Amino acid sequence: MFRPPKSRPTLDDLPDELWLCIAAQFTHLSRNGDLASLALVSKRWRPIAQEWLLKEPCFKLTHIDKYLWEIGHRDHLLPQIRTLEIHSSSEGRIQRDTNGMPKREYTAVSSPAFPLWELKFVEKCQEVIAHLADDKRNERRWSNALAEDVVPALFGVLLCTLPNLRELILGDCWLMDMPIFASMVSPDINGASPHLWHHTYLNSVLATLLPKLEVLDVPADMSSLWFSSRAATIFDFRGFQSLRKVGITMKALWWCPRMYRSPPDPRELFPPTLEVLKISEATEYTPMFLSNLCTAKKGRHFPKLRRVEVYYMEDLQAMKDSVSYLRYPNAVDFVQQMFRDAELGLYVFFPEWQSRTWELGGSPWILKKESFAFETARRRMLTKATGPFGIPIPVSDVFEAEWDVDGDSIMRQ
């Protein structure tokens, strides 16, 4: 008896669980574009790609309302979101005076899409606001900000709707776009400008993050913001109860080092839960701060601290010249000895040319996950530095080194 051959199984026959596992392998920096392309391959791939785009969000701040709208229709995904990465830029947005200097002004951004938002979306936002606001006055301010000052209003709503958020990656952001950091300012700050940057209704949002947040990347672009020059440091993260990893610029750690004989005390900056500290835009003053950090580690204030990564702003030779002129300790040998004595792992990176985080297009430790992306970002920054005529500029060799907790050098591939 003739039996027709059975059709061979295809990808469409796989269960959704396996499809989700396949899409989970997209972890590189261009995953958003690749997942979006994957959604166009077939009708079966589309919901799978969309789910991962929503579960591991990484988007520009201008898309925050769209993300809230999409995730609002998929409430079952909210408990699965543990990481939030947002990008924003100050380019073309800074007001300047007649001398070309940035003005210290906070410009509220009204939402042109507010009249077009679905009534259900607005009602849901107001429901979250009514539940989280600490008093009626802040509830009214927060609710009005949905139309008049949309960025912090929606950002606060988003943070409050993610119950299991553990990682907040904002290194490639303009600090002015993140007024929630005004609630983290050190009590030693006597004054901050612009005053309107502080939104009191975000205090209740921060309160929801303090017990659960484990990873925090602080915005690197601090343009148009000013803090009292008497303050050694700007932020105070000691209120976070579970904070394990912090990524921050040297300027945010030590606001005005030339005006102080001693660097800030890390014990007044970070909670004892700290495990990994990553510093970008490090300067010739950084070894002095790291000395205090090692002292605090040996004093058992940071019992879990195990690794520090330092990404310098200048090349190695420029840094050597600076520390020699200021008669400061060597940025490599001296620091390596301190970390060996404190039993801390250390990684240092010196670029070939002056490197700023917001010019790279992301935090160096994130870009470094893909060597090609990190190299491309630095090359793009170097091309920009040569000007419109491409005038050659002297560059140094990249220098990077790593040591383990015993002070032994780790070979790099």
C-alpha cells in the first residue's frame, strides 16, 4: 500500500518556549535592529521579537511614551523586566548666552502627542501617580507634568510600573533629562542650578528604587548643570540598600578637585553593599580618590568590593605628564600597588585620544563588550576631533592592563 511521505518538521512547528530561547541569544549592541528585522521575517517571529524588545528595553528617551503604551498592553511581561537602558543627548538642545556659554536653565518639554494619547493611557498614568505620590500637592504637580513637563513625568511612571527592576543603565544620558538624580544629591551640596531641575514628586519614585536597585549607571553628560563649588562630591548613593555595581564619571565623583586638598571619602558616597565600581573620564586626580577607596576597603567598610574599572579621559603619556607636573602618584604603578595591598581586582584603560562618554555614544564598559563597536566609537570621535578638513593630530597607542586580587597581571587577548 502506498503511503505518502510525511512532511518534514519546520521551525514553525517549534513551541513558543524554544522560539523565545532562540531570540534570547540576541545580546549584542545592535540587538534592537536585529530583533526588529527578525519581526519582519514571518508572522510567527513577530510576537517573539516584540516580547524580547519589551522585556529588555533599550531605547531613546523620545520613545518613552511609545514603550509605556506597548508594555501597558502586555501586563504579564512587567514582572520579567529587570533591566532598563535609556539614551538621550544634549546636542542641539542647550541654550547659550551671547558669549556662547551654556545657560543654566531647565526647559520643560511639553508633549505634542498629549492630545493624541488614548484616554485610557492617560487614566492609567494618573492612576499610577495617585497611588505613588506622597501628597496631594505632588500628585497634582505630577499629573499636570504629563502635558507640561513630559520627560520626568513619564519616566517616573515607567519606573513605578516595573516591580522587579534591578538595573538602571543611564550612562549615555544627559543628566538634565533625569531629574530623579536631584533626589540623590549629597546633603553637603549648598546650592544647585538650575533650581527647577529638582522635581519633588520624584522623591516617591526614588523611594521605590532604594530597596531593590542593584546596578546603576549615572548620566555622563552634565552640561548646563552647576553645583556649589564647596561640595567635593555631588551624589550620595548610601540610601540604596542592595546596590552592587555603579558606573559613574570622575566629575560626578569629585566635582571640583582643584579646590580641595583631599578627595571625597567613598564611605560618604556608596553603600557597604558595593561590589564593582566603574569610573569613566578618569583624570590625574583619580589615584587620590582610589587611595581613599582602598583605605576604606582595608578598613572593612566595603566587605563585598572586589573590582574597580578605570577608563581614563586622556592617553597614557598625557596622564604621565600631568601627574609629573602636579607631583602626584603614578596613575598605573602606584594604583596597582594600592589595589594589591587592598586585595582588589583592577582594570585600567587609556585611550589613544581624549575620550568623553557622551562623545563615544555610550559608557565605555558597555561598548567594550564588543571590541569592534568600542574601536569604531573611538575612531568616530577621533575623526570628529580632526575637524572638517581632516587635519592630522598626534595620537598615542591604546594602553590597557588588568590585575587580579593578588596583584598578578591578567593576560589580555
